Amino acid sequence: MSSLFRVMDIATTGMSAENVRLNTTASNIANANSVSSSYDQTYKARHPVFAAELERATNAQGIGGGRGVQVLGVVESQKPLQIEYAPGNPMADENGYIYKPNVNVVEEMANMLSASKGYETNIQVADTTKRLFRRVLQIGQGR
């Protein structure tokens, strides 16, 4: 029974991580076409960093189990920004350049699809675990 709780915990942390990924991706897409007159003020793509949380081994074989997904943080992309010469643009700097984010919309859409599929998969795992809980309880009641 405790292993079912562990599965539910892993699915829950997976959903939480995919939610962070979806929100970060949405922010990147929303800012993809923004323009700035300064390199430092330009939006930079952001990406979440995940890690697997592991549980210490407690059984005789020394095999540990998973605890879930941990969100370590969100980092800014180190890819170069897009710099464009546009002297007529009101956002241009004194040299006539505008700065655009380093967001690749095609990559972000792929990230969004992947994150939503990952979220959906974790929901299915949680739902299956819930059905297993019910079945175990029914067996315990003699049904």
C-alpha cells in the first residue's frame, strides 16, 4: 500500500514540474516579439531545471525508490539575443539597433506540447493509482 502512495507522490511532483514548464514556456512565447533598446533590458528565454528526487534504500537488496521530480529553479538562456539595425524604430538605441529576445517559438511550441503530454501522463498515472487504491480497499472488505 505504501508503494501506491509513493507512486501518487511521484505523479504529483511530475504534474507540478510540468506546470512550471508550461508556465515558463508560455512566458517565453508571450515575450517572443518584444523589443528593447538595451541588451540588458531585453527579455531572455527561461527554462526550468529539474532533478529526480531519490529515496534512501530501506530494503535488504539495497534498491532505492523514487520520490519524484524536484524543480531546482528557472535559468535564463545563454543563447545570444537578436540584434537588428532599425534606425527608424522608436525603441532603437543611439546607434539605431533594437534588441529582441533569444526565444525560438518553434522550440517553445515543442516544449509546450511535450510538457502538456507529460502532465497528461502524470494525471493518468495518478488516476490509475486511485483506481488501484479503490480495488485494494474492495478486496480488503471482501468484495
